[in-house]
Amino acid sequence: MRLARYAFLLFVPAIPLAQRQIDARFGAFRAQQEALYLTGEQIRRLSPGFEDLMADLYWLRTVQYYGHQRIWGGQRFELLGPLVDVVTDLDPRLEIAYRYGAIFLCERPPVGAGDCERGVALLEKGVRNNPLNWRLRQDLGFFLFTFLGDAKRGAVVLQEAARLPGAPFWLESMAAAILYKGGDRETSRRIWQGMYDQAEEGPMKYNALAHLRYLDALDRAEELTRLVRLYEERTGRKPDSLEQLRSLGLLRRPPVDPSGAPFSYDREKGTVTIDRRSGLWRPLDTGGM
């Protein structure tokens, strides 16, 4: 049954047709009603000796709920927090529930719940329950910095993680970089690259890759804005489109972001940004992280 903990990778892209039919038969809010019946502690008392099994079942239901809401349910994730709390109350050692649950909670809609405070609180719970697990402490440090903008606290947590058995050597230098640089884009890139390199195949690795591509898009947009200014310096006017940069030999590759979507060009301001229709676009308050 332990394999059930990793079977959720099959559920995120799509919910099996049979289960969708069952859920439709019982109503759109079946998962919400079920999750409110019992707390993790109540389930633990009712199933002595089977806590791990119940944690597996509730974890599958949690990811099933997440996948359904993301694809068919209108991106309403109100029950993510309560469901993951039930899972981790039943099995406080279930690392995968803390790590992926935090991603589901922290990512902005429509990808996730956009509840970073709760996602960080979940990782803090994981650290309390698993004090020697450096991966949970690493994620907590990264999330504090990336999602809450708390570079100082994130650095402290990463330093704690670096001192645990089996922790990678680069955590200490990463903590120092965050502490002294205060959260610039290059530091953010190093954080996400570290997560990408360490993660197994699955949502966490894909999430880190998405952040890396977003940072690449920001860099490319800034480069194109610089070329627009250079064009204006040489011709006395702004280009009508980014393609006009080719006329002076300034543009050597298509003006598209890493997803292949064209950038948005504001001729009046002379600025280039990620287009809102691109899969890499994010609200401006993400701070480039």
C-alpha cells in the first residue's frame, strides 16, 4: 500500500473516468462533505493500527480533489488545507504530503490555492514532526524566501537544514547568498535550480522548471527592452515592433519567451514584458521570483 503514496502522479494530469462518474453521481461537493466528517485525530482513534493505511487513502483523495478542482472544478481549493492536515495527523512522517501539499497550497490560482501562509505552516508542521529531515527544512527555507519574501528567516532555516545529516553542501552557501543579497533574481534562480536538481520526477521538479523558465523570460524581456532603447538611440525613434530590431542587426532570434509565446511590446513606453496570454505570465507582485 505504500506505493499508493506515489500513485498520485497518475491522478494530477487527469482523474480516471470511472471516478469522475462516481463523483458526479454523488454530487459536486462530495469531497467537501466527506472531509468535514472526521478530523485526523478522530480517524486515528477509530482505526488503531491502521493509521498509515488511512493516511495513504486520504492522501490519494487529497490529490484526487486537487486534480479535479484544477481541471474540472473551477479552481476552488478550500479543502486542500484541511485534507492535508488529516493526512499528516494520521501519519506525521509522510514527507510527500508536506512537500507536495505545500506546493498545491502556495502556487497561485489556477495552479494552486494561493494560500502561501498555510503552505508554509504545513512545512513548519513537517519540520516539527520530522526534525532530522533536511528536505522538509530545505523546502521551508525556499518557500519562506520565494513565496513570503522573508529572506532573513529563509536563510536561517536553510542554515539549519545544512547542518542535518545527509544535507547537500550547497545549502550553506545558498543560505548565505539569501541573507546577504536579500532576494535578487539570480539568488532565486539558484534556489529553483537547486530544487530542480534535487527533486525526483514529478510535480515538484516540474514546478521548479516552470519557475526557472519564468526567470529566463524576465531576463529575455529585459534584454529586449535594452535593445529597444539602443534602437531609439541610433534612429531617434522607437521601433514599431520588436521585429524591426532586425533591421539594425540587434535581434538574432525570435522575440518569444521560453514557452514560445511572443512578448508584449509597449511602443509608447518602449518596454517589453511577458504577455498575459503566455503560460509563463504571472502577476506583477510575484517580484520576479
